[in-house]
Amino acid sequence: MEKRLKRIEEDALNEIESARTGEELEAVRIKYMGRKGLFTDLLKSMKDLPEKERPAIGAKANEIKGKLAGLIEAKLKSLGKKGSAQEASIDVTMPGVEITRLGHKHPITQVINRVNEIFIGLGFKVKEGPEIENEYYNFEALNIPLEHPSRDVFDTFYIQDDILLRSQTSTVQIRVMEKEKPPLQVISSGRVYRPDAVDASHSFMFHQVEGFMVDKNIKFSDLKGTLSLFARQMFGKDTKIRFRPHFFPFTEPSAEVDVSCIMCAGKGCRVCRYKGWLEILGAGMINPKVFEAVGYNPEKWTGYAFGMGIERIAMLKYGINDIRLFFENDLRFLRQF
Ligand code: DAH
């Protein structure tokens, strides 16, 4: 029995020594130490030994087994360290793992990009404005005086007395006009904030796109043409638009603009509440008071402006019924776009 053990040990040492790859080493390990390996055989045949010889042989066998396991381990490590791809188990000719789940842009970003693309095609330039603003840009310069009831609609979060989170992107009109001279064609998007209770169609933070044009002799028909072209590119070539009279402090006259329902093409369905129309934005001719605030001569310059909620557009475009989904970061939702 002892001789047999000795021979097994010697053979195993030789085979470990001459193994060149991780796979060969694994084969050696299985041959000797596997469930049906030579050591298992040997230990099983111990029952034929006289009772008093068994413990010594058993101990010896386990000792050798432990030593061999250690050697295999050490050799595996040294093979790995040499980084010998060919020698170890990496087949460099194997095709790579295909990456099937690349990240992509958030649906809100996708809609902003699409809106920008359409207006850039019409000669607009993309500008940015700050989310942290003061009362002047969010209200006064846009003809929303402190005591005027229209301020309620645009109420927001205050950081300090005069410092607030903008509640509309119309602030960018003032920021750009103060710095630049007409003619101007500007589009600007970003976050806005309002202290609204959160539900399926309200969020205390959402995104708007603001657009405006200033030049000589700009007419309401220019606004109509531009928005109608936008609606057709955004929602499909048969989309119609409709203007309803409305009030905004920074435009005069002002309108709310609807598109023919993109679900039922105006026939009436649940999405448009059987009206055939969906409201998508506010617009109008820039109020002379706004021009005065930025030092433009209202006798000389004319212009239009419009503003729309991005979430609303995205919800209509993709048939999403809850605004909260955009901000929960649930990948099962986001992966669909
Ligand atoms: N700022 C308005 C809002 O937040 C949207 C808007 C309406 C923007 C009319 C405009 C405009 O530029 O002319 O509800």
C-alpha cells in the first residue's frame, strides 16, 4: 500500500511539472483528486488493510493529497501571471462577446434634440439660460409685475428673497436680447420649476422649450407658418394647428396652440377627450413692454415667441400616460425608447 502511494505521488508530481496549460493541470487534478480519482480509489481499498495500519496510511495519503493540491494551485497562479494567453485557456481566435445593451439618450433628451433639429433647420440658434434666476428675469422684465395676479401662474421656489428657480424658459428671451442685437432667431430648452403637487400630469420640475424671433415686420402669420411647419415635422405631415385666444403677460396678442389629435387624427378619442385637438404650447407677438425692458425700440422691432412643455410633447408622441415615469429612472421604462 505504501509503495502504491509513493508511485501515485511521483507520477502526479511529474504530470504537474510537465503540464503547460490550466486545462492540463485541471486534468491532472481530476485524475488524482477527483471524485473517481486515484486517491479516492486508494482510500477505498484501505478497508482491505489490517485495522491498525489504516490510520497511518490514511494520514499519509491526505498529506500527499494536500501537497499536490498546493502545487497545482501555485502552478495555476504562475501560469496566469505570465499572461500566457495561448498557453493558458484564452482562445484569441474566438469571436468577441457582442454588446447587445448599449445605453441611449433619455426620451426627454431625444425630444429636445428633435425639436432643436427642426428649428435649426429653420435658421434658429440654440442658446442656454440659467436655472437659478432672479425676480427680474423670471417676472418683471417679462411684464409680470409683483402685485399682478398673473404672477401666480408662474409661481416658483425661492432660494433667497430675490433668488429663485426659474418657472419658465421665457427668461432666456430677456437674457439673449440684453446681450445681442436683432435680427434674432433663438431656441432654448431646459428645466423649469413650479410648486405643483405631483400627480400623473404634474411635476415640480419639468422641461420647456422656448423659441422667439425678432426682426423688422414680423407678423402673426410668420408665427403661424413656423409652428405649423414644426407640428408637421414633429407629429406627421397631416397634422393641423389651431390658435385659441389667450393671455400671456409677455405677448400681445397671445394664443394657446393646439395640434389635431395625433392619436385619432382629429376624429375624437380618449386621449383628446373627444375634442379632436391637443394643446401643446403658448405663443404670441412679443409685447412692446418686453422690448422696452431690454432697450429695443418697440417702434422698430417686432417679434414672436412661443413656449412648450417637453414632457407633454414626449407623452403625446410616445403614448405615455404618467409624467412621473420620466424621472423615476426605471430602466424597464427607459429601455423602450
Ligand atoms: N412661458 C409660458 C409658460 O410657461 C409659455 C409661453 C407662452 C411662452 C407664450 C411664450 C409665449 O414665449 O409667447 O406657460
